[in-house]
Amino acid sequence: MRKLIILTLSLFIFTGCSDDFLDTVPESTINDEQLATSAAANAAIINGVYSALRSYGLSVSGNHEDYGHKSILAATDMMSNDMLMTKSSWYTSFYNYLARQQTNSRSRLAWSVYYPQIKTVNIVLTAVPVEAATDSDLKKIRGEALALRGYFYFMLARMYGPTYIGNEDELSVPLYTKVSLEGAPRATVKEVYTVIENDLLESIVLLQGIASTGTTAVNQSIAKAFLADVYLEMGKYSEAVPLAHEARQDYPLLTQSVWLNGFYDLTLNRDTMWGATITSAQSSFVASFFSHFDNTNAGGYAGGLQVYKNIDKNLYDAISNTDYRKTAFVAPGGNATYPSLPEYANIKFRDPTIDAGDYIYLRSAAMYYIEAEALAKSGNEPAARQVLYDITITRDPSYVLSTNSGTALIDEIILQKRIELWGEGYAWFDMKRLGVPLTRDYPGSNHATFGKFNIPVGDNRFIFQVPQAEIDANPLIDQSPL
């Protein structure tokens, strides 16, 4: 009975504020035995996790930056060299690096999104241990739960801890792999990444041969994509190569017309591996990605209040003039279609539905750059150049096979990645992983005054502090330096 109480309490205490989730497993109809044998009951819990990842208000009440996983990807991009905002408004705390401080409420955005979902998937993993996952339905459930837990810890580790290589014994984030109401101390970077790697490896095995149920749920390809990214962080380049290559196989690259169509529709964007379908009934209106990042929408913060999200001038200038992706930003001199928008304003993200734009979390395009970088760093530069060519030629008809090698080749791969995935949640993580300083204060910079500063490599500001609420509640936590 005590176990049942803990499971039930955990389900309701730690899963966030999504009504969709709370309704999926009513307290009066679930127990340990049902969880252990019912794929439907566990699938309902996992579906609740997916709902929570696109929900508003899991972290800070009334915070319009808080709309789930997509918001965290956007927030970290605001901390990079590549994106800027023209007015002080929502996301300013990320743009000016105050959000990382323990007393800033934004420091708990990712903490309060991912940890509740980790506790939820731990319920599923407790109910469906490895020996119980004997049929395809339960293998799918356990595989999804493991992939999600591994990915959530990966996000947390990259934000609240140092990079992996050379910091294996430094403090990362607390680990919870069992249902528990007790706080845990911060584990080491190595300990956290061991859990991440093991979760994803087991997930890939369990999801083998299980048909995908659409882009809103994790499948084997997505689990491979997660692990490829993890291995890039860990420096396991030869292991990352086949995973990234295999992960992208069923997801064709976008045509020019679709690439420039706004990134708002999962069904249209066929390279989408993972995302969230948003309907008008599910919309959180101004507390949403397109409200903040669609500069063309007069009903949102970006377009309506002119809190424009723009591309860094240096990055814009680095895009080839024959690359159609350059037209996703307003050129110097203006844009005839959007004459009111300033120079360098992004028109990449546009939602013609106004309040029902889907959230794209992961595209197969990312796998080309992970594969290319991993190939180059594992000693196969010819193959790295070919993979880079395979995607870049579809964006820029004048592109020729690279002749770069060494650092120059890596820099070219990362540049193309920054262009392709601008605003999609990669830029800041790559800066941190590759040891790239924040450089916004340069001659001709178009960054706003409140964000125009530089931060050297290795600075503590590249690590989020543990939120004050966690420090107050968990006496076992050691804080990161200010």
C-alpha cells in the first residue's frame, strides 16, 4: 500500500500543471498492478509528458516565456551570438544572462519543466521494469520513457553543469532514477552522462522494429538522434557518426519552398523528427513561440509590440548571397513584403494560423551537421565534406565541395549549422561545447545596448545556477559559482 501511495502522490505532485496530463490517469482508476500490466495506462502517462512539454505555466505563474520545451530551446538561443532582440521585454533576462542567477525566477524554467517529467517517466519505468517489457506495446512504452529521461537529463546537464570533456568529475545535476520524494545531491558530470547514455542505448534496443506513431512521440530514430548529440558532447565521435546517419534516413530534406514557408506545420515540414501539434484549443496565445518569434504577426509580442527577434549581423554577412536561407531575414535596405520590419529581422518563423502554429523540436537537418562534425573529428574528413555538401547544395546552388581541413573544416560545418538551425535551439549549446566566446560588442554590431557585451570562454556565466527554490528545499545541493 505504501508503494501505491508514493506512486500516486508522485504522479500528481511532480508532473506540472497540465490539465491534459492530470486527466490521463485518474487517481481512482490506477494502481500498481494495472500500471505493471497495462500498456494503455502507461501510454496515457507518457502522453501526459508530451502534453506537458508544450504547456504554459509549468515553471513561473504568469510568465509568458514559459510554454514548455520549445521555450527553453528559444531561451538558450537568446543567449548565443546569433540572435538578438530589439526591445527589453520577455526573454531579456536570457539575452543579458541574468536568467542564469539562482535568485532570478527564470533560472528555474528548465528545472521546473524537465524534473517533473523525469519523475513522471520514473513512475512508468518502475511500473514497467526491463523484465516486464516482453511485448511490443510495453517495449514501446519503456523505450519512450527511457529516451525521454535521457534527453531531459541531457538538457539539464548542458544548462546547469559544465561541458563533458575535461569536466567529468565536476558537479552536474541531481540524479533521480527511481520514484522518490527525497532530494538528491548533485551528481558528477560523468555520473549523469552514464545514466543518459545507458537510458538511450536501452531505448534504441527496445524501440527496434516498432512502428512510429507520428512526430509527436519518440521513436527509435529520435532516440538515435538524441544519442548522436550526446556522443558529440562526450567526444565519442566514431559512435556518433552511424547514429546520426541512421537517424535521418526516413526524413527527407526540405525543398526551398517549404523551408521558407514559416516552420509552423509538422505535416508540411517532412524533415521534422519530433515536435508538438498545436491546435486553437491548445494554444497559449501570447505565451507561445510564434508570439515571441514571428515578427510578422501583429497580434504577438514580436510583431505587435515590435520586440523583434533578429539575426546577428556577423552571421547574416557570412551567409552566401546565393543561399536562399539568407532571404529568411530582412536584408539591409528592407523587405518589400514586410516593409515595416527592420533590417536583419527574422522572417524564418511565421504562423499564418495566428494561434495554432506547431512546435518543431528536432529536424533531420541537424543530423547532417552532427554526422559531418563527428566524421571530421574522427579522422574521416573526405566523408565529412561530402555530408556537408549533401545538405548545403540543397540550400545554395553555388556551393562547391569544401577543400577545408582541420579547424577550418569544423568552422565551416558549424557555420552552416548556425545558418540552417537559427532559432531552433543549438547555437548556445554549441558555443559552450566548442569553447566559443560570446562576442556581441564588435564594430558595426546590431545587438541592443542591454545585450551588447562579451563573455570569455570558461566564464561561470555559461553555467546556470541551481534555482533558489531548489536550494531552499534541498539541503544536499551545492551551488555553482556566481
